Amino acid sequence: MSESRIDFRKTEFLISAPDIAHLNEYLPGDVGVEIAFAGRSNAGKSSALNLLTEQKIARTSKTPGRTQLINVFRLDKHRRLVDLPGYGFAQVPLALKLKWQDALGEYLLKRDCLSGVVVLMDIRHPLKDLDMQMIEWAVQSHIPVLALLTKADKLGQSARMKMVNEVRKKLSHFEDGVKVEPFSSLKGIGKGKVLGILDSWCKPEWLMQQIEAEAIAAQAEADKQ
């Protein structure tokens, strides 16, 4: 069964939660597909989500690290986007930073419906230790990764592609497990490619089969009326 391309403009806010327990309380269960956005607190996660959905769905701030909760957005009844707490840079008390990191780690380790991770990194400062830890964890867990090099407009085209190629080379040992793309929320660089990758992650074969079965069942029920 084929399905038209996912319309990310229909994304809507669903819930904010401090940890997995609260997610499980308000969501329909650890089912469907979730795509997580993760990155350092100054990597531009909120701006990226706003561009991809073409709405101000995620809060942006001049103060990095304002994302303190797991924020979940609904694409449809089967698919969700998840904005995870930023890591690394946030100028907050250590105890609060550790609390965020615990929530982040718990989500990544225990959320079975996680189907892809977008790791956002400033193109001028990619592959810091925490970024590499995130990528390595996801690959080891057989979860596809998109290494998104944000703020690509800060570099000229030649310097931009040089950095993209350097990052691809450094991550080449992960083979097909990691894709690398430049991105700019300001100029729209890479938007189409990113949406294409997210669309493919939203359509695993098992989910497409489930959607087809639901459609058949719904039609059969309607025919009884």
C-alpha cells in the first residue's frame, strides 16, 4: 500500500512531560512511530522544528537550553515528533542539568517506538563528545540517525560542503546507519532533503501494513451500515 507524503504542516502540540512515566500516562502507549530531535542546547532544535512544520510549534529563545521537558508533537494518530531536552551548554544549575540528562537517557533507552533520531549540530562545531555519544548509542540500537549540520548559512557554499564532507568521512564507519545533511532554519537550506528522510522514517513496512488493515476494517464496517 502506498501513502501520500506526510504533511508536516499538520503537526500539532500534544504534551510536555518531564520523564517517560508521564509520557506513558498521557500517550496511547509506546506504539506507532516517534522521531526524536536531539542536540546541544545551542544547536537550533526549536528553529528547525518550526521551519519543518512551517509554524511556530516549538518555543525559541535567545537563551540556549530553554527546552527543559520532553515535548511531543502529533503528526497523526500513528506518528509523533519529539523535542528532547538540549544537552551540554545550558546555563542552569547542575542539579537541573542532571535531571534533564536523566530524562533524555531514559527516553532513548526505554522508548521502543523510537524510529529515528535527528542529531542537530552547529556546522561550525560538529561532533562534540555528547553528539558522538548520541550517534553511537542510536546506531548500536539499530535506530537510523540524521546528523543535521545546522546554521549552514553561516558558511559559504564551498566551506559548507567541505565541512559536510568532513563529517561524512568521520561518520563513514557507521555506513548507512547515519546520514549527514547541511541545514539552515534561516535560509531553508536542506529543508526538502530533511523532510524526505523524515517521511521515509514515518513509513516502516509494519506500520503501513497496520494502516492498510485498519482501512480495510473500517471499510468493512462501513459496508455493514
